[in-house]
Amino acid sequence: MTYKGLILLLVTAAIVAGLASFTMRGEEDGTLSVVIPGTDFKVDLVLVRAGTFTMGATPEQADKTNYAKPVHQVTLTQDYYMATTEVTQGLYRAVMGENPSRYAYGDDYPVDGVSYLDALRFCERLTELTGRRFSLPTEAQWEYAARGGHKAPKQQTPYVGSANIGSVCWYDHNAGAKPHPVAQKQPNTLGIYDMSGNVWEWCLDWYDDYTSAPQTDPTGAPGGAMRVSRGGSWCNGSRFARTSNRDSSFPNSSNDCLGFRVVLLD
């Protein structure tokens, strides 16, 4: 190799290393920020370590419906990173070049008016831009993280992060008939915000009834008509904000109470 070739190789390596440090921050402490190249926007994430939990309407949920029953044991064998906030309007615009929100109040508000298919396209584009594999969470990944994952408290609470709904959730009683900027309420033990309330969050799975059999890395039904959404919203009452509560919508449907958050798989 010539001297000039060696210099070019070293410069290229330095540029690549610089880009890597620019697009990935943290990780040593269980947090990670992935910056969208060419923008001031980033995805803040927290590590959720693999583990086993009880999914569904456990006793503290006081859920009398059948939507989250029967309770069952779920084991997740792979670590993943969960976004600490719902996808915001600013982040969505930085990735997709548009803001579909019907409540377009500002960059820090959760994006709304997105279908399941829109959310998938966002994940695909985010993956292309960053070189990291983003996805919607499976329903099991969503609930495991909501319950605190590997940092789950011994005493589970009805809502994500607290038994006091007002401390963690924007819902119809306190939201003033509108969404609110993300991360204004108390996070759960993993440091994740707004998993109860603000906007519903799409999950990857087709909607189907639970079974009582233990499951490992479940991804939902093999097919169906509706996709799962979780968490409740500013439009809904307190029972919809319970950690175990489930809902569903058609994949091509959207409304102003429905958004999403992402997970990073590798």
C-alpha cells in the first residue's frame, strides 16, 4: 500500500468512527441515543434485558373484561431497546418529511393520525437512515417494558409506573381534550414515559385472544383483521390506561388518539 493510500484509509476510518459516535451515544449505562443523520433529532432508548413475566390481567389490574385474560407466562429471550417516549411530531417529520398529526401543536407532541402501515414505513425509513434495525414492539415486548422489564418492582401497579394515574398519565380526566408534550409525567422504573395515556401505541401483532399456555418470544396470531394497540390515550378513561389493557384497529386506519413508539433490535 502506498503512503497516500494508507493516509486515505486512516482518514476514512476516522470519518466512519466519527459517524458512529455521532449516531450512537450511551449504551454502557443501559441507555442509547440514535441521532437522525443531518438533523437535530434523535431517538432516546433504554435497554430492556431478556426475562420472564406474567402477562395479562394480573390481580392489581382489577380488570373485569376478558380482553387481557387468561394471564400467562411469557419469556423473552433477547434483549432489546425501547424508546423512552412515543414518536414525536418532530422526529416523524425528520424521518418522513411530513407531519400527519391532526393536533400539530409542536415538535415535542406525540405524532397522531398514523396508521399501522404508516408506523411500519417509519420504522423501515429509520432503519435505512441509521443503519440500526428499528421496529414496532411486539405486544409482549410492550407489556414487559411497561411492567418494568428486568427492573420491575415487586409490587406491580395498575398503571405504568404508579397506582396514582394522574402522576403518570394523560387521560380524559386531566388532558383537557388534547394530547400533551411527551415526558411530562413520571416515568416507570426503566425510565420510559407515557406508556399509560397520551396516545395509543401500535404494536406489531395481529390481535387475537390470549391462551393460558406459557409462551416464548410470542409475536401474536399468524393473521387476522386487526392490529394490537396498547396504553390508552388522552381521549379515553382510566380503565384503558391500565398496563394490561388491550385494544385493536384496522392496519390502514388512523385517528387523532393513536400513535406509536419504536424498539431497537440490533
